[in-house]
Amino acid sequence: MSETTQIRHPEKIHRPDNPSPRKPEWIRVKAPTSSEAAEVRQLMRSKNLHTVCEEAACPNIGECWKHRHASFMILGDTCTRACAFCNVRTGKPGAVDMAEPENLAQSVKSMGLAHVVITSVDRDDLEDGGAFQFVACIERIRALAPAPTLEILTPDFRDKPGSLDRVARARPDVFNHNLETAPRLYPSIRPGARYFESLRLLQRAKEVEPEIFTKSGIMVGLGEERIEVLQVMDDLRSAGVDFLTIGQYLQPTPKHAAVQRFVTPAEFEEYKTLARAKGFLMVSASPLTRSSHHADRDFQELRDARARQRQRV
């Protein structure tokens, strides 16, 4: 795979410290101290694999790893972007590990996973943004017997023509790409991306493979207005997105964007009700909701919801 030198944010951005308000009781979670979590961590190390659970400092890692669930992060642990909300390392990535698809498949088999979530860092330095590695991982996991269902959470493949089509044609069961926030906040929160390009990516995935479930998520508490959240919902429905996740933004370090406020559980319930009314097949909205949290259970509900919808037509 040939490479280019295009990296949108290769240097580590030095931001001033941004104090955030004290976390309310409904946000606090336990650290991953179970024996099962230790086993998952050891397996990842032995196979030279990364998880977004660790790299992005997910608050649900203790719960998920206790149940031996993990979201795999391919293409290394260094991202070519520098989003203000993300804890993943930024810089110049190393070479792609060509043994990664096999190691990933073996780990999936060892863990006995029925549903697998695969995400990645942004790789603007690669000619196709890393699409080839997504396809290789999907194909290798699909070779397992019995093969688990597959959910991918991709970068935007910005300025990488054909990459999205290549990944969509590998036919993952769920194609996820997160919009993350309202378009007004992109320049400060997600400067390397473009809102409408991400929206178009989701729409295109459905055009390439209409049976794929599409999914996207946003964070709240970054300074967005309620009306902006509702507009994002409408935009996603216009793009045919099936599944919406909404979770509270949590500041990874003082160098990251500050939490503007903690959205209450009641507000999350209201967002969930409104999103359902707008036509999403599935909505997960709570303070600790994350893209891959309870992904196995949610996939079953998503599939059932589509079946019920088609029975009504």
C-alpha cells in the first residue's frame, strides 16, 4: 500500500488547561479491576492489538471488559488528526501491521464474541485512509465458523475517493460513522473534518449497500444548543441513518475541550423520545452512552426493529 505525506494535524496541539465542572453522581463509574478485564488486557497485549476502550479512555471500560467485550481499534494507536475531544494519541503513525487482521480474528475467536466492533484511528497518511485494512479484517473474521456479526466505526476517508465504497462492499452488518457534534462547533472540536462530508459518507454507505444498518453518534455538553441537536437528528434521518447514539462528553485531560455542562438524565430521555418520533429504528441516549456500548444487544434490537417495520409496510 503506497503512502502520501498528507497529514492534517501531524503535530501535537498544545492547548491551555480547560477546567471542567465536577462530575455529577450519575456520571461516576468504576475502574476496570475485575479478573475478566485483566484477561482482556493481556490478550490485547499478546496479539499486539489496541482497543478504543483504553485509547479513548471510555468510561464504560470496567463494565464491558468484565463481560469480555472490547471494541478493537485497528491501524495503530496514533491518529493523524487532533480533535479537541479525543484522547487518542496524535502524531505520525507507524507502518500498518499486516498481521493485524489475523491477530484480530484469533482474538475474536478466543473471546467467543458474537458481535464484533472495529474502529480505527484516522490515517490521512495512507492512500486510501486505511480502507484496505478494514476490508482485510472483515474478510478474516468472516472466515471464522461461526462468524460473528460485524460493526465498523470508520473515519471519514476525507479526500480518499473510492475508500468508502470499498469498505461498504465488504458488507459489515453495521456501518457507523460519528458526526460527534453540531456543525457550528466543528472548527473548534473537530477541525480536520467537515460536517456535510461526514453526513454524505453515511448516505453513500446506504446507497452502496442498502441492507447495511447505518449508525451515527453525537456528544452533548460541548456547548451545543437543543435546536442544533434536533437539526442533527433531522440531517441524519435525511441521510437514511437507522441508529442514533447520544452521550455526555467527558473531558479526557485538562488539555482537551472543557465540558460546558452536564446534560441531565431527563434531557437524555427527551432526546431519545424525539429521535424515535423522527423515525430512527434504534436510539441510545444516556449520560454514559458510547458508540459501541452494549453494541451486541443493540444490534439484536436493531434487527428486530427493522423486521417489525417491514411487517407494517
